[in-house]
Amino acid sequence: MVTTLPAVPAVVIAAPASGSGKTTVATGLVGALRESGCAVAPFKVGPDYIDPGYHGLAAGRPGRNLDPVMVGAERIAPLYRHGSSGCELAVVEGVMGLFDGKIDAASHEPSAEGSTAQVAALLGAPVVLVVDARGHSQSLAAVLHGFSTYDSGVRIGGVILNRVGSPRHEQVLRQACDRVGLPVLGAVPRMAELEVPSRHLGLIPAAEHGADAVNAVDAMTRLAARHLDLPAIRALASATVDGPAWDPAAEVGPPPPGPRPTVAIAGGRAFTFGYAEHRELLGAAGADVITFDPLHDPLPPGTSGVVLPGGFPEEHAVALAGNAALLAQIRELAGAGAPIHAECAGLLYLARTLDGHAMASVVGVDATFGSRLTLGYREAVAVTDSILFAAGERVVGHEFHRTSLAAAEADGFVPAWGWRPWDGAPAREGFVRGGVHASYLHTHPAGHPQAITRFVAAARTFSARG
């Protein structure tokens, strides 16, 4: 008989609305717990890539995402068990407001799909509500009463008062929490020096922010250690998930015998968006995975497949254009039919130009940075067979960018995806030809492990051609 270990206990850090300070509190809590000797598993609800980078710095282990929309609700518990293996406690940072998620006018559920509330319910974990205390007084009790009773499947276990103005202000807010029976698990004063520099899509990624990101995480850790009730938070933590952990090897099946192809993943400051499970699935499918930095590196020797993930190439276009040798290598590989998987930033790198700077010219389009934000989940269908998907396969992906292409089509390419936006007008997006699959759409590999199997098989075939 196979026995399953009890789930690692968790707390879910949520808020009534975006901008309440979840990332500061969650990152600081992870760091403070780690400094107290606790092995902490950090998670982020939703498709966000940036916050997990700060979580990872604080925890000393990869930050991971829990997104029911991208991977399916049935995978949340297995992915949680996988990501928290070997830890004593997990801290799950929420997304937007507690009940916010995928917008679906037809849904009558109190908590939106993909919301922090849904993930907390799937984990059976208590919610700690971070409240931006600015402007709040006794009426906070009514706000907390509403959040506590809105969805019976969600348990709010306590409150952290953030940006408290004075000792008197804190006293009044604590009295409001007492009125609705919610314990105060911390009171954090206003600390403007902890603001982390941001960019058009949110915080500057930790990998780009360098030493300043480390210093910011250290400051958040000190703040949490000083102002949060760590023993009470640890005592509150719990989770009810059961069943086996997610296993990348089981998802992709055993790889065929023979040499392992080399798959190169772009990293460094320009390509910081990615999921830890992607590399794990590639390795389980039989690839040797090597990271390279397109700002200055060549491709690793023997590369037979390339992954170009998301990031901020528009911030590094001059340096990317300056690595002409790598651009030529990418162009040569694409012309030879090697599998190249490019998402968002990767698509821009394969374009002809980015803000007037020469890129790889694999896809004959020009890209520019602008002020319009394209954001949201997309229920997409593969328009054609590719190195990732068979025609007709359906995915849920996510768009998040302020760049645009001068044309939606390129000579010799067919669209990667089709979907219907909220206004019902059919859309076609992305580019497929030979081994190239380039698109603005981000997907989560754990939701579509068969795509990784196909990609590594294509890399194996290309490698065997010599």
C-alpha cells in the first residue's frame, strides 16, 4: 500500500485589492521564516513571472506558480506537493484582490476561476488578508466582515495591517479586527524606502535588479521579522491536499534510448520569464538543458533546440542587436529546421527589428514598444501542426505586453493560434514555419506536457541529422 505524506502547511497572502502590499509582505515573510530556520516553499497565484523571482531570492529555492486557468484545477494540488517537497511551510502570494481572476460573465461562482480564493480553497489553506491601512478606521470591520462571509469555501484566518500611520491608528484598526473576530498577525508601518523600482509590466525582475533586488529582499525580511507575528502565522498554517505530487517524468513518459539532445534556454537580464516546471519537463523528456545569455553568449555547442522565453528585450535591444554572432546562429538554426519555441520576448527577438534595432530576422515583422497594454487569458486553438501542438489542440494561455507588431502576418508563416476575444471577433496570432513556433501567448508547460515531448523529439531528430 502506497502512503502519502501529509501536506506541507501553508498560508495564503491575499488582499482586498491590488496595490495593498502583498509582494512586500509575502517576500518578507518568506525571508523572515527562512532566517528563523524554517525551510519555506514560495508560490504565486496566477501567471505572474516577476514576483516569484523575489520569492526565490528570499527562500533560496525556486518560486513557483499556481494557476488553475493555465494548468487546470486538478493539477494545483500535485504541483503544490511537488513544489513544497522537503519544506516545513509554504507561503502562497495571491493575485489582485482575493476574489479576482479570469473574467467570465457567465460564471455565477463567488470566486473567479484562477483567483486567490479558488487556490486557497483547492489547497485547504487559510487566507491572511493584507489591508492597506491608509484611509481606514473603524469601518475596516465592515470590509473584513464582507470578505470573511462572501465565500463560505474560503477561510480568512487573520489580518496584516500594512502602511499603518501611527500607534493610535494601529489601536483603532486592531479594535475593528476584534469586532469581527479576526486576529491581527502583524502591523507594518509606512516605509517608503522599501519601494522596489517598477517598470511598465510591474516590478523590475529580480534577475535584472541584481544587488539592489537582494538588498530590497533583505529589507523586506527585516521588516517582516520586526512587525509580523511569525509564531502565530506558523500556528495558523495548514493544508488539506492529498494524493501524489506532480512528477515530470510521469507526465512525459520515459524518453527513448540514445543520445540526449541539447536544448538551450535564453536567460540573463533580457529573458527572465519562465516556469521552473519547464526545465524539469525538458530534462525528464530526455534533453540536456543549458541556459545562455543572449546579451553576450553564443549558443551552447551542439544546440539542437532553442527556447526563447518572455522578458524585457525592449529594455536591452541595443545589447541584443550587438550580439550579431548569436543572431546569425539563431537565424541559421531556424533555416535548417531546428525546433525554436519563442514566447513574447522570444517572438520579438526573432523579429526583423525591435524599436529599429536589428534582431534575428527569422520572422519578417517589425516590433515597437508602445503605451497600450495587452493583458488577459486567451482560450486558444492551434491553427496548424507545429513542433509543440497538433492542429486543433486547445490551450489556455496568457498575454502580457506593451509591444506590438507592424503586421500580423509574415511571408512563409501561418498563424500559430486562433481565438475569439471578448468582443467575439475572431483573432489569429503567432507564427509557425518549419521548426519555429513564435507567439505573444505564454503557456504553462505543466498544463501541456505533450508539447514538451514533441519539442524534445524534434530536437532529437534534428540532432540525429548531424
